[in-house]
Amino acid sequence: MKSSDYYTQRNIKNLEVIDRLLQDDLPPFCLDYFMAIDSQTSTLTRLNYAHDLKIFFDYICKKRLNGKQVKQLTLLDLESITNNDIEYFLVYLSHYEYNGSYHACNERAKARKLSSVRAIFKYFFNKGQISVDNSAKVSTPKLHEKPIIRLDGDEVYNIIDTAESGDGLTPHQRAYHEKNKVRDTAILTLFLGTGIRISELVGLNNSDLNFKDNSFIVTRKGGSKSILFFDDDVAAALKRYLDYKDECELANSGEDALFLSSQKSRITVRAVENLVHKYAKIVSPLKKISPHKLRSTYGTALYKATGDIYIVADVLGHKDVNTTRKHYAAISEDARRGVVGKVKLHREDGDDGGDDGE
């Protein structure tokens, strides 16, 4: 399967879910909205919007419209929703029941759901199909900056060493380690050496690699493609894994995916998350390390090495440099620490304290 085919299949599945939500769980007027934003958003973004709106309309029907069915909602109902209704909805999200199970949203999840609600109100208001957009009166929940969690220098070395050696694994984990250690080492090395997203890694095919110039093709969010480069350490880890696949005849399984599961099929996002957590828990038990935290580790290291936020944004595939700055510019703490002592409060020997001319 080509890398593009993998992403196409994933998008088709997302579209099927959206269609099912529109048919079964969302008001009829939502169809016009999703058709309008189709060319401006990715299928994953629309899927997230659909899930958020499903929860919002379920709340409105239960708490505001006396049990009216979601599928019966009209634009008049949308117009009747007040800013207080939306504010109460945000409070409700702190601990709510949906489809028989309980959930809780943090401030970031609340902000995203509010964004989804605002978008549909704004669309129909701008179209003149509702006379007021009360969602615009609702303030975004205040977001508190989360500490940036990443691996330190020694932890980077240790997690790769652990994947190679298996030290610290349980007897049960060791039973699978010998078979998977070359693959796992290659995955960790690729994350830490290039900063790619987990979806990009899972979507890689053998044919995406080019060892002539140590480059590979990744499919970014939205389906665009980029060429990234890797160093000799990453190249060595990838070559060892490709040789291992040849030795075990995995390369002849009919699957073009670069990273394979034990069932000889494309490795899943969940499997990659699990293997990262497994090794990270050994080398850094107090940090909750995920594939995205490995991406943060690379981004921070690259920013420290180059001091260029724009090249970091380009390599990581951020469309907005502010996204990069938010995640990686926190290392300015190092710069602040470095200026300690630069401003002198007492004369040094040989300093006559004269006017400096200003």
C-alpha cells in the first residue's frame, strides 16, 4: 500500500463517521455547514467538529429544550440559544454524562468545543440564516500553560540503549523484545532524530526512504508532502531494521509499510504509543512520555542548536510559527539563566566608576 493510499483510507473512514453522525446524531441543518467547510478543513478537523457539536446539541436538548430530539432541532432553535446557555454548557463539560458514560473536559478541551460551537453559529449568522450570534459573547476559557515535558540529554541516550538491550523490561516484555528490538530502536531513533508526528511515522513506506541523501518523504496534516533529512545515526538504525526485515522475510509479506506489527501488517498508532511508553517508563519513570513528547524533545534540541524558530517550524511542519514558539520557546529559561551575573552591582578592581558617556 502506498503512503498516499494509507492516508486516503484513513480519510475515507473519517468521512464515513461524519456521514453517520450527520444522518443519526446531528440536526439536518448541519449538512449545509459541513458541505461549506469541506474545502477549507481536513476530514479529521471536520470529524472533531462533528463530535463536539453532537455533545453540545445533546446538552441543549436535555437542559434547554425539554428533551427535544437532536434531529428535530432547527435554525430557530439555534437562534434561541443564549450566551448563558453556552456558558452553562462549558461548566457542564467539567463532568458530564453522554451515551451512558461519564466524561470530564479540561480547559483546553472546553476551548476546542467552544471553538466548534462558535464556528457553526458564525457560519449561519454570516449567511443571514440566524439573526444573532450569541456564541461571540462567550469568553474563551483561560488556558494555563502546561509545563513542557521532554527527555533530557542522558534520557535520550538511555531510552535508545534500553530498546537495544532490553534492560529493565519485565520477563513478559522480554519474551517479545528479541523479536522487536531492532524495529523499536529504529522507531525511537527516527522520532528523536527527525521530530516527525506519530501519524507520519505510521504512514511511512519502504519506498519513502532515500539513503543516497538520507532523506524521506512524509505526508503532513492535510495530505501535503514534505522531504525531511536524517543523520547517520538514524540511517544506521533504519538500515539495520530493513536488513532485519529481509532476514526474517518480512519484506516479502506483501505489505509496503516501513514499520510492521508482529502480524506483518502496518503498525498501528496505539502500538507505537505503547512501545514508547514501555521504554520511557524505565528511563524516566516520573515523566509521562508519549510520541509527541519525543517530538518536543527533538524540537527543543533543534531550537537550542540553531536558535532559529523558523527552521524548527519548517522541519516540524507547523503552519504557524506561533505554534512552534508556544511549544519550544520556553527554553528561553536557559537564556535567562545565562545572563545571571552579567549586570554588575559593585565595582571591580580597576574600574574607576567614571561616566560611560551616556
